[in-house]
Amino acid sequence: MLIGAGAPVVWAAQTDAPAPAKSSNIKVSAFASGLENPWGMQFLPDGRLLVTERPGRLRYIAKDGRLSAPIAGVPDVAAVNQGGLLDVLLAPDFEKTGTIYLSYGEPREDGTNSTAVARAKLVADGDTGRLEDLKVIFRQEPSADSGHHFGSRLVWGKDGTLFITTGDRNKLRPEAQNPANTVGKIVRINADGSIPADNPKLPGWAPEVWSIGHRSVQGAAIRPDNGKLYTLEHGPRGGDELNHPEAGKNYGWPIITYGKEYIGGSIGEGTAKEGLEQPVYYWVPSIAVSNLAFYDGDLFPEWKGNALVGGLAGTRVERLVLNGDDVVAAEVLLEDQGKRIRDVRQGPDGAIWLLADDTGEVLRVTPAEAAPKPE
Amino acid sequence: MLIGAGAPVVWAAQTDAPAPAKSSNIKVSAFASGLENPWGMQFLPDGRLLVTERPGRLRYIAKDGRLSAPIAGVPDVAAVNQGGLLDVLLAPDFEKTGTIYLSYGEPREDGTNSTAVARAKLVADGDTGRLEDLKVIFRQEPSADSGHHFGSRLVWGKDGTLFITTGDRNKLRPEAQNPANTVGKIVRINADGSIPADNPKLPGWAPEVWSIGHRSVQGAAIRPDNGKLYTLEHGPRGGDELNHPEAGKNYGWPIITYGKEYIGGSIGEGTAKEGLEQPVYYWVPSIAVSNLAFYDGDLFPEWKGNALVGGLAGTRVERLVLNGDDVVAAEVLLEDQGKRIRDVRQGPDGAIWLLADDTGEVLRVTPAEAAPKPE
């Protein structure tokens, strides 16, 4: 078959320069502002948001974006450097029980601190609320006199167990390889703090440890298509990682890393070693990864299944298209906004919701064309 | 083992915001300027460059960056839209014979044009040169009355065969699936234009066809660690692809694509279909990929084995870290320069050399710290 000269043009011609070529056509609006270092958020069944502020406050945000007064009864936190009140998670039976979970840097009497997780009952109190029956269900051991590498995201596994991501506290770096403690680990416990029967419990492993060799894991999400845990780990100067932590495995920090010391010089033994897991994807230089969400909404139908990765220093959301654990495409979004993205969630409205650490905003990302407002 | 409070700090603390976090520490300098739509370049053994300009000129660039007068004897080209004088390649025995290869849009007497490849002897002529014994060794058939989708990179396979990448001319889109012609194909011939004995030659396939189902392939390079061909293909609105074209395979255009029509609407049958190959990596939205180089120099030791991908509308070089055909990390470089990158090559000095289509420059990229000058 030969199509000769003068055949009708049935397709619009490509030029080398389709515009706009650099970014998907999206819109960002500030849903709320006035927060101080917001860290974690959850959508409540009544349409409000629950947001943590690192200095130690938990607030409702109403459907019109107004902040409530701080919720009473939040535990004391070590609000030093990266520490403070960190993530928030609703219990699966929240509608019935009002139970929420908080992660935070917990101060100790000896002046040290560590990552802790508490659960409590959230009770309405006028336009705000209070926490009752607060109980600490996890304490990272050992503690350290440090303001760094607390982790700590909270996410429910498909089986109702609770994943807690921790960090190496920087000062305790070698402990990330010591399976007998919870420094630099992914931890898995039951909703009441007890130990799941099917945790790895390898010889020498603390019973709550799921995987070892992590530096500071600030992002965690369950991937819808395989039900598995994926995490984001802060590297040092370079070497941020997307991991798929599996039970009983060693993710290598600080023996292997794609990063370098801030003060110069290499770390560990290189980038790969037998018996140590490789990341699914990594960033050199670092974008300072925060949290991630797997998108499965209807507002961005072409993004279903994509991982949306927040970046702090990288001031972006990076959209990764995955085929199994192979990243087959990536797009940098919102870098021009210049905002430090601390949390990334999909809202019940199908929009992408972000917390901006530096500007204290809750941002809502929708297609530029048109999008329904949240109810 | 427990490291208590007051343990000495032996590592510099991470902050969330290492600076600079957004890009590797590199420097770009303009080595030469004053070119009009430069398209392809080659490094000559004497240290000069040979550069094509799409309107139909071939020039030397001296070691001090000065452009020579145009080299005489270049064939007439169809310098319309994306067409014109395109790639240049040195014969493996160039030092002995002076033989070079050129790809270009060749005008036909009936007003149509098509991609052609000629070889000729480059002979010195004062400060410039002339081509002698020019012979056309490949002509894409059928031709079309079109200014689009000419391909066309030239690269030597490890076995000394010549890969020529073509395009679908936009008007001949369905022909990309017709293996009997050379529209939208990767072509493989010998250095003299004859057909290699081990070409696929599947039933119904033209003997010079290596793989089918391509849209417009502007990038081609042999990957050092496996000796295989990798190509970059322009998608429509979205769907630029990095491919690893293997003999006798079908890369799907226009049956499957991650792109969309410029005039709106979908193309073909979706993004995947049995019997059609998936890209190694793709870009949605498009960055308008041009050429790529696999880096194996010493100036950027950490980038060895990485693919460096040029972007026109995306005004960037994208650095991809590959583990087999799995992209495990990506970094966008030079986007702030805002220049349309048409060609990416590694120089004999280990620097990364670029052609900027819009500014008419030859750019040289080196580490910011220090770098030897080219001799």
C-alpha cells in the first residue's frame, strides 16, 4: 500500500514544540492557611480535616478552610528540629469509636527523646475537640539526645495491622542494622500495640520489627493494586529512596546507600551488596522526600495507580508511573510553586491534597479545566 | 547495644533541606554560537567538530569555537519544517578514508520528499572542506508531501552495521505498521547500503527493516554495557518513548501509544496490546525527546552508564539511571537554561556536549568544581 503525494491530512501535524509541554495541566488552590509546620492530615467522615502541626498542635479544618482552636489533650512533644507532633491516623472503626493514632517525638526525663505512637479517643468539644484515654502503644528504643530522623508515618496494612516507620536518630546510625531494637526500622504492631503473630521474629530480631536498615522514613502508603507497603526514605546528600519493604528484609542503611556525607566523603561500602535490598527508585541529588499517595481517584483518570511523591527541598510532587516495581515514567509537578511539600493525600473528592511545611498551607490540586468543589 | 544520651555526634546532621537539592552541581558554557538550527554533531580525530544545520549546511567548528565556511557539496535538502540536513556520522575508517554519512530530507521531482542517507568523502579545502563522491545509500519509501517526522539518527551497531531511524511522515501514519516499506521503521543496512545477511526478513518485511511501529525516532545510541540499540521516539501530545528496539519486533505505533491527538481524542487501541512491545520508559506529557548518549567518561564518574536524554520543548537533559531496562532514578538537568536541546553527545574530553536548536549554540557541560578544557 502506498499513500502518494496529496493524500489528505487526517491528523494534526506534530511540531517539535507542543505547548505546554513541561507539566500536566493542573491547578493548585490554597484550601487553608495559617498552620505552623503542618505534618500529617486525615479526612474525617464529616468532611472536615484533621491536621497536625509539628510544634505540638492538632486541629480540625472546617469545610470552608477555617482552623479550629487546638484540640486539647495532645501529648507533650519534643518539638526540636525535625521532632514534634508528626502523623495522625484514624482507626478503622473511627466512626463508631472516635479513636485516632498520633506519632510524635516523645521527651524523656533524662533529656533524650524518641519516636512514640499513642492512641486516644477524639471527643467533640464545641468547635474543637479533646483527646481522652490517651495511651502510648509504641516507644522507639533506645532514645537519643537528637532532633533528627524521627520517621514517622502511620499506615494500616490490608490485614488491619499498623505500620510505623522510624528513623536512625542520626546519632544512632549503626543501630539501623541492629534488629534487636526499633531504631531505623519499619515496625508492625496490632491496633492495640500487641505483636502480630505473623511478624518476622527472625533470630535476634525484636518482635515488632518488620524490616531493618532504614535511615529516616517519612512516607508510607499501601499500594492498591498489590496491597503492599511502599515507603519513602530520606537519604543523606543524595540517595532518597522509594522502597517496597518486605517482611524480614534488610534495606541496607548505613552499609549501602546512594548518598554521601554532608561533610563530604562516602558512606558505608557502596551502593549494592548481596543480601541487602535495592530501592525501587532513588533520587540523587535528594529532593528530600516526605509522604506519598497512590492515586486511584476519578479527577485524574490517567493517573490511576501512579505514586505521588512529595518533596521538601525539592519543592515538588513527583508523579511516578509504575509497572510492577519498574518506574516506567516520571513527571515533576508544582516545582514552580516553590513550596516544601510535607504530606500528600488523595481526598474523598478525588483531588490531591498537600501540606506545605513552609507556608503553612493546605493545598488542593485539581485538573485545570474544571473540578467539583469538595462538599 | 545501646548508645545513650550524650554519645558523640560523628555524622553531620541531616536537615530536611540540603542545599542545593534540585540539581547536580554542573556548569554549562557556550563553546560555539551562530549556528542556525544545528541538528547533529561529530567529534573529529583532529579535535574539531563537524556540525549540521537543518537549513542545509555542514560546518567545521575549530577548537577555539570558530565556525568554518559551509562545507561544499552537501546534497540539496527539503528544508521545510522538521526537514533539512539532519544527522552526521563518521565512518569507522574515517581517519583513513575521510568517509562521512549524512541523513536528510531529500526533495523529489514530484514535490514530495523523504528521509535519505548519503555517504561521501570529506576533503580539506583551505579552512573548510568539500564532499566528493557523494552516493545515496538509503531512500525511505514511499515519499510524502510532508514537513514532518523524518527521524533520523545514524548510529553504528557493534557489528559495523548502520542503524537509520525513520518516521511516519505524519501523513503516512498507518504505514508504520506496514513492514513492507521503510516508513516509521528502524532500518539496518551495511556501510555500503547493502542488506545484512542477519536482518529479520520476516514474511512480508522489506529486507532493510529491523523493527516496525515507530512514529518519529530522533535519538539513537548503542548502550555500552550490553552493546544494544536504544532509541528515542517523539510521541504525539504525550507519549515520548525510550525504546530498546530488537530485531523483528513491533513497537506499536499507531495501534498503541501513551499519547493523544493534538486536536484532542485518543489514538489507536490504548497503551498496551499483546504482541506489541512496551517502551523502556515514556514521558507524559512529552518533553519532545531528541538524541541521547550513554555516558561513560571520567568527568562525571557517578554518571557512568547513565542515559542522557535531550528535550526540545522540555528544554532539558534528563539523566536516567538504568538497571537493565529498569529506570531506577531520574534527574532533570539544565531546565532553567530554557534551551531546546537537539543533540547530546559525550566528547572525547568526557564533557557532555549539546546542540541548542533555538539559540544556535554548541554547549559544553562540565562539573562545576573544575574541569580540563578540551585540547
